[in-house]
Amino acid sequence: MIILTGGAGFIGSAFLWKLNKEGKKDVTVVDKLDNTDKWKNLRGKLFDDYIDKDDFLCLLEAGKFKKIDTIFHIGACSSTTENDAHYLMSNNYQYSKRIAFWCANNNIKLIYASSAATYGDGKLGYKDDHDSLIKLKPMNIYGYSKHAFDLWLMQNKLLNKFTGLKYFNVYGPNEYHKEDMMSVICKAYKQIQETGKLKLFNSYKQGIAHGEQKRDFIYIKDVLEIMYFFYKNPTKSGIYNLGTGIARSFNDLASSIFKAMGKQKQINYINMPIQIRNKYQYFTEADLGKLKKSGYKKKFYSLEEAVIDYVQNHLSAEDPYL
């Protein structure tokens, strides 16, 4: 059996879809639906049980689950603008530690979500070797909560047993409930439909033009293939970057969206909110050397290919979900 925390969220529900496609239905989904539309991500998918996040740890530690082979711990607060440090450290760090303790004591494989936000402003690069971990300085409390768990695993010599995935800018179907944390592509599609125009942030860094801020954008369907690769290869352990290895500008992204929608490009550059200007990453690009050495060889979607698939086969569809 697989336990999938965050199983109703964006990446978690998409991975449940992938597992179902591979014939796996013995999955227990852990999440907290609250007053959100996350439940829609579960429609059409098969799983053994649903457990509320607040009940899960006690049930796990009481030995209520049998024949677990892997825990995918994808559930966390993923808001990069959340400022409640107590909440983030409790939810993303302490909660994760209890799962890791249990997995270590019961010899169960743990595959968990880290984040590219742990790299901070990128001055130290984006290399996922363990020796660089202690040097990283995240720029927000969300990134730090993820980084703290990475460090804890390293200090307790658990990175040689478990697998951490540093997600870069993931976009694609099933992100619709994320509201302000939806990808630029998802937001852009709605903006362009309603106004014919797209808003992008001004640049406040010398030498970088408006819209030329760059990110490593990775399509959810590539993410799912990599996650499934690590599931099928449980001896692969450590921290791995999950990006494409190619940074692309927001202007590139905008061009791809307008083209996929069959509309003429019209961009309005707007002021970036003051509260995020000093925490804004102007460039991210995953170093994929370690992933390639692990034996993963599948070709990634290009940005243009992925945007066409997302816009035309999902965002424009009557049922946009995976």
C-alpha cells in the first residue's frame, strides 16, 4: 500500500492519477479539504481510503496501517507568501519529522516534497549535493521550513534512506484550487480570456528587463514521471532537483500562452508588490546532473509543448482535470 499525503492537492492528486494509470489503486489519501475545491481533484480516481490530515499521525503511530511499502509525503503548506512562522514550522517541519521517525523505525521508504525555495536568491547555485545544504539561505519562511527538514534528515543520517524532491516551478492540471498560488500560466489563461491582455511584473534589478525574470518551469506530467521513477527505484535516495534544467523568461511564457490560445500578444507590465520585492527570485534553474546519474532518461516537455497541452487539452476543456 502507498500512503499519499497531500493526495487531494495539485501534485498529490496528479500523482494519484499517474498511479491509477499504472494500475495501482491500493492508495490511502491523506489531506485536509476544508472549504476548498480540492475534492474535485479526487473525482474519477481510485483509492482505498481518505484520512484527514489531523487524524493521520496518531493513526500511523498507533500502527493502524498495514503493509505499507512507500509513503509519499507531498502534503504541506506551499504558500510562499505565508508569514505565520509557527504554522509553517509545525506543518512543514514538525509534522514531516514525525512521519520520517516512523518510516525510519519501521523500515518504510519515504519520498517527500522539498522545494527550490530552499536555494534562496540563487547566489550559491542550484546544485542538489548534500554538502551544499548547510550553506543555503532561503529568502522566506516557507523555504526555510522546507530547508529545516532537509537539514534534519541530513544531520540524522536519513538522506541515505529517503528521497527528497526539490520541486521548481510546477504547473499544470489540478492546480485550480490554489487561488493566488496558481501558476502564472493558469492565471494568465483567465486574464487573457477576460481582457485579451496579460499582466507581468516589472523588473527591479539592473540589467534585467521587464518580463525577463527567469524560472525553471516544469510541467506536472514530467514531474509525475520522475516521481514514479523513484517509486519504482526505491534504492535511489538523497535529494534531487525536479526541474527541466532550462530557465525561461516570463516573456517566453507569455508568448507561448498567447500562441496556444490563438491570440495576439498584449502584455502590461505592472509594479511588483513592495512586500515581495526583496524576496523575489530573478532566476532559477535546476542542476540536473544528479538526476541524470540516477538513471532517469525520459525527455522533458519543452515550455511551448507543455503550454499547448495544458491550454488546449485541459484549460480549454469541459473537464480540465487529470
